[in-house]
Amino acid sequence: MDPIQIVRRHTRDDDREVVGFVAASLAFGRVMSVLQSIERVLAVMGPEPAAYVRRFDARRDGAQFDGIVHRWIRSRDIVALVCLMRQMIDRSGSIEGFFLEGYDAAADDVESALDGFSSSAMSIDRRAVRRAPGARYFFPRPSKGSGCKRLNLFLRWMVRRDALDLGVWRRVSPSKLVVPLDTHVIRVGRCLRLTSYASPGWRMARDITASLRRLDPDDPVKYDYALCHLGMRHPKLSALKAELAAMGIQDFRQRRLQKRRA
């Protein structure tokens, strides 16, 4: 099961946005652990999570999250996350509205928008962040070298619209998205030589996206789900290479070179 299936249970756009942000924020670690942690948070929020966030008061409601732990994330960090989501929605009407404050449609991709989003989130309620330093993990920044996997995953869910992704947001172009860089995408990306970088981070994420953009400049991140689940299916590199060879998929950069020669 993929966390997006939990998001899909909801039909209202505002609920999908809130649930999507929670799910993406906790999307690290073993899949079953991720799903269990998401479910525990959503059990507290109830059937209308967006309404829950809009009326959330940390002093009154924070104890409802006691005992929820996901790896190094503690209940106080979850409380801070909900506080920050409420502040975003109060200020901008939605998480999308908050993101758009730093979004430039003329930029090559969402790098500067993500930087602005995370910086603004960290300053919108400094007391909440001081009480829960782990909340900073939810808001990485490209300018610090992070691949921003979970934020890019959230953007993929919100921006793209097809049988998989939700398309809740209407004002960000899919062409600007950057691939969510997890261990599976890294392994497949290296195997196919979608990137020349050895170290994971923002530069690798952009490099893989640039390779995918040559296949579809309007929607490069549509390949993310397939790349990720191919890597999940074959944790051993030898098995991955064998399946790619069986499918007739060759080195991406070599394929481009052959096309130029032709």
C-alpha cells in the first residue's frame, strides 16, 4: 500500500491537502511503520481533518497526540506540525496559498518556492518551533542541500492529476516539479544513469528530473511512481539490472548518445 491511498479516502480538496501534508511529512522509514503512524494521527483528527486543523488549539487539543511516535518524531513535533498548518491556513486560506507566496511561475522549477515555503513556515510560529525542535525536519530547504523528498512527494500528489495523483492544486505547473528523491529512485536513477551525481541531495534530485524532463518536459515527475516501485521490487542491484535488461531498457545517457549519432 502507498500513503497516497490514505489521502484518497477523502473527497474534499481541503481534507486531501491536510491529510496529504501529514502523510508526506511522515513518509520516511519502513512502509508499514509509515502507514501506522499516519493512521494514528488521522484517528485523532477525525473524519474532517481540515476542519480539525482550522479549530486546533495546542493547549486545549495537544494532549490528544500523546504517545504518537514515528522514529525520532515525538508527539510534540506532531502538535507543532498541526499548529503550523493552522497558521498557514489562517494566513493564506490554504497550504497552497501559503506555498504560492514564494512561487514564481517563470522559474525553472520549485527550488526557490520550496526554500521560501520552509523558511516562512519556520518563522510563522516561532514558539511552536522552539517547543518542538523536531518540527524542523518537516521543512527542509534546497539551499541547505536537502533533496526535500517529502515536500516534493507532497507537491507531486497535490499538483499532478491522473489516475494516481490528486491534482488538488491548480496554480502550480507539473512542469516545475522535482522528483522525490528516495533510496529507490536513487538506485534506479544511478542504474539508468539518469544522474551524474554520486551523493544524494538537491543537485541529484534536479539532475534526475532534468533527465526525465527530456522524456516529457511538461510532466517529468510522472515517472516517479514507476521508478520508485521498480526499486522497491528489486532491492538488490543485480536483480534490478536483470529486470531492466529483460524489459529492453538501457542506459539513459547512452540511449541519448545513440539518438544523436543516428
